[in-house]
Amino acid sequence: MEEKFKTLSDKLKEIKNISSAVALLHWDQQVNMPPGGSQARAEQIATLETMAHELFVADEMGVLLDDLAGTDFAYDSDEASLVRVVRRDYDRERKLPAALVEEMSRTFALGHQIWVRARAEKDFARFQDILVKIVDLSIQKAEAYGYEDAIYDALLDEYEPGMKSVEVNRVFDALKVELVPLVRAISEQVDGVDDSCLHQNFDEQAQWDFGLEVLKTVGYDLARGRQDKSAHPFTTSFSINDVRVTTRIFQDWLSPGLFATMHEGGHALYEQNIAPALEGLPIADGTSLGVHESQSRLWENVLGRSRAFWQFYYPRLQTYFPAQLNEVGLETFYRAINKVTPSFIRVEADEVTYNLHIFLRFELEQALLEQRLNVSDLPEAWNAKMEEYLGLTPPDDALGVLQDVHWSGGAIGYFPTYTLGTILSLQFYHQALQEMPDLPEQFQRGEFANLLGWFREKIHRHGRKFTANELIERITGAKQVEVGPYLAYIKQKFGEIYQL
Amino acid sequence: MEEKFKTLSDKLKEIKNISSAVALLHWDQQVNMPPGGSQARAEQIATLETMAHELFVADEMGVLLDDLAGTDFAYDSDEASLVRVVRRDYDRERKLPAALVEEMSRTFALGHQIWVRARAEKDFARFQDILVKIVDLSIQKAEAYGYEDAIYDALLDEYEPGMKSVEVNRVFDALKVELVPLVRAISEQVDGVDDSCLHQNFDEQAQWDFGLEVLKTVGYDLARGRQDKSAHPFTTSFSINDVRVTTRIFQDWLSPGLFATMHEGGHALYEQNIAPALEGLPIADGTSLGVHESQSRLWENVLGRSRAFWQFYYPRLQTYFPAQLNEVGLETFYRAINKVTPSFIRVEADEVTYNLHIFLRFELEQALLEQRLNVSDLPEAWNAKMEEYLGLTPPDDALGVLQDVHWSGGAIGYFPTYTLGTILSLQFYHQALQEMPDLPEQFQRGEFANLLGWFREKIHRHGRKFTANELIERITGAKQVEVGPYLAYIKQKFGEIYQL
């Protein structure tokens, strides 16, 4: 049995080596690749993804998993967890025909390149044809996976295993009831917060250096990672010991670079703190995108936009930008980075309006997959929903339907995980606070090791061993995603800032 | 038959996609990878190389090649050339056991990481154990390939197909007779050239910008390439449309960055100008390292250290470094970049002493492979040969036996191609000059398109379709590497500079 387990591990590690090469091909595409490389890159990714898929879905793998299913490893053991999680992946991936995998891979890689140009030219028409193909392939993929209630569930399951759209709707509805009136109430006193201190001339290199200082001091290990620039910030890993983040920096606006760095840093802390014993195995990864996002949102918002965090870091930030910030008090800065304003771009949205951007995308994705909406009508539908949720009409498609990278790479069903993660960040943090009530005082002193250690112990080290719901129950006792802590946090924080 | 040809092409393209991913894994390792990533990277490279090897040596490939051997495509056609070249590769690679390929791959990738640290610490002892393993694996590889006269030939053939060490000896002996006395004669009047103008404070960014300007104006297409920094400059390609170079820059010395950029640019021009019809096939590559080096040496030395070239570029260079160079005349600069001084580091050596560094390495490699020399005695043997050829004893191993990356990555048998390429650069250029006698006048005007066009037509576009000897004969009518043009060039150029 031990020998069979080694055979399984070796095979899985080989496949993971291929997937890691694919991850590097993607990282390079977004960080370094000259434009001429796009066609060949799409072919390279397609070949490797197809190969990884074929090796994984081989009958032999199924036989090994069958043989190992009956072993008496404890549920929590690495061994039992590996077999359990890989079985789920296997049953799922077996449903996809190899030809579909290859076509998706090539189309999604090309889609990314076309999207980059279309966005630069603010021209949805350039992107439309490939998006039609992407949606069509996504529908084929969903049909191949199969589903009970909604076609959306088949794709959502890839990013948030076990989650259904009916459950997303329950959560989102509970949010909408509170957030929509809250945004309205805040909008009525929008003059209450002045964020002009963030819109000055901030040297790009100094922004970069400060961001790296923060990453280092909160615990990101640069001997096992690095930061680069890309059009759309992201985190990727090729090993527990090579976890990379990207950011983007605007010279005339401090927030985007700063919070993208903190956000991706949160993802990277998760990946760097997976138990070394899981290295090279497919369970050395985040368990779901929602749980992953709970970590990025924690560092970006719960800490990164908190008063306690900046009580420590603001004096440091002022040393980087004395001319810009020495006359700006901490309280002014704190209010500025928490200003609530309906805006066009999701990734730059504040904590309150952010989720409205997600509701919009979730609804449009459902309509596309259920074929109630044509791709050609998408820009109009986007703009209509922007008006409905945020009271804004994008002046062009780059500020509207073309803003996000996801669809171009075939990631339909992904967006809800941002809001699920946002809610989870508070559900988890609420528990951490109960166990360590002096956390905010620690942050004021620049001490983050206890918080990081708590998350390492409760979440990071397990990789994919436990599902999101298992983690929620183990950590908080709750059976599912609960919006309570998040809504309490939002109402308390923004109620104070806007004196509601 | 056409269908079989398509089957062959498709299979070969798939394998090339894997090899291109391996090339990216290597590029990233040298350009970007954080130190923590090294172990996983070695595993990733090993998995992919083994997989490419196994797909290539499959029996099925042999059957396809047999079936296609009898077709009546013309010798020069892409089709016949593909079958011919791939047959040679196939017969060769079939001789390597898969286990050896995997072990070499992993060992060589790790060897690189260990070498980086050993060189930084100037400590050969740190590198010794892995080098013993690398030499042992290289011997195993040579034995698997088989050879007639010398074990060295089995490895040399990988880099310079068809070349034998007896032939290398013929060429090297012809050089030694002339070069050793020439270096001695020059050494006696070493005060004749003052290169202090190159040893000033040169802003790194300005060096970088000037290097890129040169690359662009000589014809390197940055939409299909990019330049980065690495410890050891190199060129790699993931497609005809994604050909990348690296360089390294010293703030206190202008030459290394400048000439590394030109050298790698020469390699890159070759790769970027391969015929688009060959894209994705294994013949879309340089035909041998010697021919590749003929292109890099051409741009680095024959042009890059010529008076005509700098008659155009020196005024441009002065605009980048007015404080350092405005008082330095063109003739002083020309003599400075051509100063001959025996020195420790091969890649920084002048045109005359450079080959002595190669003779040394070639002799040590032969001794290691024939087991006449133990790895533990290598530093001493290195230093003895440095004394013999260059009259110098390296003060430490970083300036001695640890200076080059090649052995750490398993590249034994590679060094002679540098000198072969140097000789070829003149053999080819001599012919180009006969056909276009006004080339130097064109260079003075900053016009390089005719020269590049000539090489594109005669060499670049063919990729690997013709062997080095076939190219030599097609281009010059000679049957082999001829040292005449090179020696005439060296004697004329340095005779003038040193008034011999």
C-alpha cells in the first residue's frame, strides 16, 4: 500500500511539474513576453495543458485511487486528504474530452492577447468574436461537467468546490439588502471625506519600495518570491518556495499600487505557508478561490485599511513621501483610503461598493451561460447594470466591460469568489479576534506574526486538505458562509467614518 | 505521404512546445527566479525534458521517419531537410536511456544553482561534488552515444554536428602557431594602448539605453524580443517571434555590457531571421553552435570593434556620456576597445587572447573525459594552463575555474565552438566583402541592412536545414573551416594598432 501511495505521489508530482511550467508560461506572458510571442505561447500552453490533462485522467490513475480509497489513514492525514481531493479532481476532469481541453487552452491564451489590445484600444468589437468562442467553450465545458440545478454551478464548482449559485444568491441577497441603502446613505454625504491627499505626484520607485517594505515586514519571504509589474495584478506559484506577486503603480494616485501589493501579498502569504510536506503535490494550493480571497482581502482591507495598521505604517510612509504627506494627518489619510465612491473599475473600488461590481458580473455571467444574453449585447447590458447598481455609465469599454482579465482567459464563474472571500475574511478575523483580543494593539506596534501564525495554523498549512466549508466549521463552528461579521464590520467602520 | 508528413510535423511541434517551455524555465531561472525556487525548478525541468525525450524517441517516430525517407522532395526543401535533420537527432537521442536523461536534467539544473553560490563565495570546494557527478554523467552520455576515435567527439557532436576533435586540433594548432607569438609581441609593447577611457563611471541605465539603441538600429526587433540582466549573458528563444537576450553591466567599465549586448544581439539576429515557414519545428534553430557564434562574433568584433562601426556610433555614444567621452577622440576609443591584455576572464578577453582561453578549456575537458584529470585537481590544472598560455595565475577560483556557467549545466564539449565560430565569422565576412566591397562605407553611414540581409539569405533563414560544412561550401566554396581569413584579419588589424 505504501508503494502504491508512492506511485500515486510520483505521478501527481510529475503532473504538477507540468502545471507549474504552464503557470510560468502564463506569468511570463503577463509580465515579460514581447507581443510577437503570443501565438507560439498559446500553442505551448495548449500542449502542456493537454499533456497534464491526459496524464491525470489516465485509467491507471483511477485504478490507483480505487486501490487507495480503502486505506485506513486518518481523515486529517496528508495521505487520506490527498486521495480524497485528487479523487474529486479526477472524477471531475475525466468528464472533459481531451480535444475540448486543448481547444480551450489555445483559445483562452489567445483570448488574453486579443483582450489586451482591445482594452488598450477601448474597442469591444475587437474582442467580441473570441469572447463568443470563449462563452461557447465554457458552455460546452459546463455541459461536460454536468449540473443539477443551474449551468452556472458546473463552472463555479471549479473555483469554489461544492458551492452552488442558489447559495451565492442567498449570500448576495443578504448583502444587497444592507449595502444598497448604505451606499445611498453614504452618497448623500459624499463631501464628508476628502481623498485629495492620495492624488498627488508619488514617485513610482518610492511606491514600489514602500510596498516591498510592507510585504517584507508582514512576513512575505522574498527569498521565496518576487514582485513584478503587470497590467492586472496577480499571484502565482511554481512551488511553495517560489510564490510571485505582481502589482501596478500609478504616479498620480497612491491607492492602486499600495492596495494591489497588499492584496496580492495576502494571496502569497497563503501559498508560502503551506506545509512543506505537501510540496509538489496537487494539494499544495489554496483550497478554494473564496478562501484564497479571504486572505488577500484580510491584508488589503481588514488590516490594510485599518486605523491600527496605519498607526504603525503611516509614519514610515511619510518618510517615503515627506513633501506629499508630512502635512497630512493620520486621521485624514485613514479617511481618504476608506472613501466610498461609486466608480467604474472593480479593482479600485472601495470596500462598500466593491461587491456591487461583483453582483453585476455574476448576473451577466449567468445570463451568458443560460443564453439569455448575446455577447454582442454585453456592453449595453454591462452599462445598464452599472447604472442600476452604481448610478454610473462607463464612458468607454475599457472603463466598462473590457476592464477585467478573467473572461479573456476563460474564467467564467470566478467573480463570486471575490465577494465570498471578502465575507470570509471577516468571518475568520472575527474568530481570530475572539481568541486574541489584543490583535489591533499588536498591529499598532507593527506586530503581525501572531495573526499570520494563527492563519498559518488554521488555514495556510493545510493547502487543499479541507474544503472551504470544512475550514469554516473547524475554525468558527459555523456550517457555512455567514454574512454577519462582515456586515457588522462594514456598518461599524463606515458608520463611524460617515457619521451615519 | 502528405498526411504522414503532417503527422510528423504535428508531433515535432508538440515536442518543440515542451522544449520551449524548458527554455523558459531555464531563462527564468537565470533572470528572475528567487533562490528558494531552485529545487522545484530542477524537478520541473527534469520532468519536461524527460517527457520531450520520451515522445521524441518513441518507436512511432522512427516508423514515420522511415516511411518519409524515400519521398522525392528536393534536398533543399523544408520537407526533405526536416526529415534528414530529425533522423540524425533521432538516431542520436535513441541511444540515451530515459533514466540517464532524467538524472542529467536534474543534476545539471541543480549544478547551476550550486555553481552560482560557489562562484559568489569563490569556493571551488562547494562545487566539486556536483561537478564530479556532472563529469561522470557526461562520460556515461558519451559512452551511450558512442564514438570512433575520442570520447570527446561524442559530446562535441551535440554542439557542432559532424565535428571531430582531430579536426579541432588541426584548426587550433594552426592558430596557436600564429597567436602565441603575436600575443608575446604585443605584450612587449603593452604600453602602446591606453584604455583608461573605458574605466570611468558610466551610468548603468545610460549603458542599457545605448545598448538597446544599437540593437534596434542593427535590426533586432524588440516586438519579438527583449533584453534582461543575468549573471552570464545568453540568448534564448521560445519562438522565431520571441527571441530574448540578456546582458550584464558594470558601472566602472564600459566594455563588458556593450560587447555582451552586441554579442547576444548577433545570436538573436540569427534566431529572429529564420524563415517563418520553419516556426515551431525543430529545424527552426541555429545549425551549430559554431555557426551561431559566427554571427555573435561578427556583431561583437568584426563590426562592434571596427573603426567603421564607431565612425557612425561613437558620436551617439558621446551623447550618452558627454562628461566621460567628449574629450576622448574616436581613434583613442577605437584603440582602447581593441587593447590586447592577457586577463583572467574569458568573456572579457580581447580578440587575440580570447582563443587562448578556449585552448585551455578544450584541453582540460579532454583530460576530464579521458579520466586523465580528477575534478579535485582541476583548479590546479586550470591555473597551470593559465600560466602557460597567458602568463597569469588567478588569485581565486571565481577568476579561474569557476568563471564559466557551462560545466555547471552539463555543457562539456561546448567551448571549442567559440573559437570555431570566431574563425567562421571571418570566413563568412571575407566572402560578404568580396560580394559587397563597400560594406565598411555602409557601416560608416549606420547602414547594416545589406549585411544583415546577406546573412539572412545565406544562413539565418535556413535554420538547421544545412550543416555547418554545407553552409561553408555553399557560401564560400571551401570544404571546411579555414583559418586564413581570420589570421589575416587579426594580423592586419592588430599589426596596425600595435605597429608590429
